[in-house]
Amino acid sequence: MKTQRLAALALGLALVQCRHAPKKPDRTAPWPASAGPSASAAPLLRRLHYGLERGDVSFELPARHATPHGKLTHPRGELDVDLDDLSHTTGSVAFDLRELVITRAGGEPDGANTARALAWLELGRDVGVEKRDLAANANFLISSLDAGHLVAAPNGDRRLPRRELESRWTVRGELSLHGVRVPVTAEVNLSLVPGPDPVGPPVELLIRSRRPLVVSLNTHDIRPRDEHGVPVAKDLALLGDDVGTEAKVSFELVFVPR
């Protein structure tokens, strides 16, 4: 009998403890809030470093009589992401312009026009190595993201095979190209792929241009030059007729945690 009374008392105490158990923390968008540090788990970092895993960057130069197309290969980049406030995200995306490729209508490389484009950028074969190295560097520094609101992306979007969080943002920063630095803004879609851990950070960030980023050739002193980097006055007539005076750049960049 004494044993039965002790068992009943223990069961009652357990029920009281359950009834007064602390409430689980509410989830916060876009990720659940951390339950805080414990003896078995480290606190969740809210600012993480992401590296550019892969990127697709293309451009066109629409003119009166033609629209040259091209692409920039092997972009490099990184993001310092504030998971509590994405607007505080900073980072950079860099290119080696010596890897620029002009393409034909079917997408195949156009060797002759690629060589011409490189010459205009002072990256011709007879330009000095030191000057070529300086001219080859192009960099977009990201200083902030503005006016974003995360929503669930539709599963039917083939570009988003998993259920992701997507939002529209304005990227603000500075473009350094051909020795000229100018402030720029770009309208983008930002998609986040949640990881298997419900309280963990996204396992992938996808940034896609909503509208092409417009880059003025004149602003960056990109004009007809020969293989030595010397301006060719007679070819100035190409600008506006066969080669547009503005490059319209579209991009899709995928970042993952580092």
C-alpha cells in the first residue's frame, strides 16, 4: 500500500511540472527564433558568411542595326549576411574581364568579336601585362539591400524546385569597371532555400536580376581601340549603329554558406 501511495505522489508531481512547463518560443520570419544556448547546443549565429557557388552573367548591347550578346564567366563573390535584418547584407561580386566572351545568335563563342571587345577594354594582345592586369579587374561592391519582403515562392516555378522564400529587393553599391567607379542600383529577386534544421540558416541564397543592370560604355571609357590599346577614331561610328552605347547586364548568382 505504501508503495502505491508513493507512485501516485510521483505521478502527480510529474503532471504539475508538465502543466507549468515553459512555452516554446514563437517563430519569427523568415527563420524560427533560436531557443537560446544550452548545455548540448551552441547558440545560433545570426550573421553568416556566404560564398558564390556558381553564377550566370550575360549582357547585350542593343544598337540600331545589331544587338551584340556576350557573357562573363567564372564570377567570384561573397556575402556577409545578417539573418535578422537582410538589409544589412554586404558583399562583392568580381570578374576577370579577360574571360569575357562575345557570342553568336546560337550562343557559340565569336572569336573575332571577342578579340575586338577585349581590345576596347584595353585587354588586347599587345597591351602591356601590368596594364592588362589592372584593366581586367571588375568589381561590384554591395553596400545594402533595400525594401524587401519575404514570401513563400510557388512550387510551380521551375526555377524554384523546392519551396523557398522569395522577395524583391533593390541592391545598392558601387561598380568598379575599367578604372572608373560609379554608384549603381539593381532590382533583384532574392530566394532563400531553408535547410533541414528548422532553426538553421538558409543553405542557399539565389539572387536574380529583375531588370538588367545598365552600364554606360562612355562613363567607363570603353570605346574602339586597337590591340595596343590605342583609340581608333574611325571605328567610333560603330557605337550606336552596330554596338550599343549601354550594356544591359542580367545575372543569376547562387551563394552557399562558407
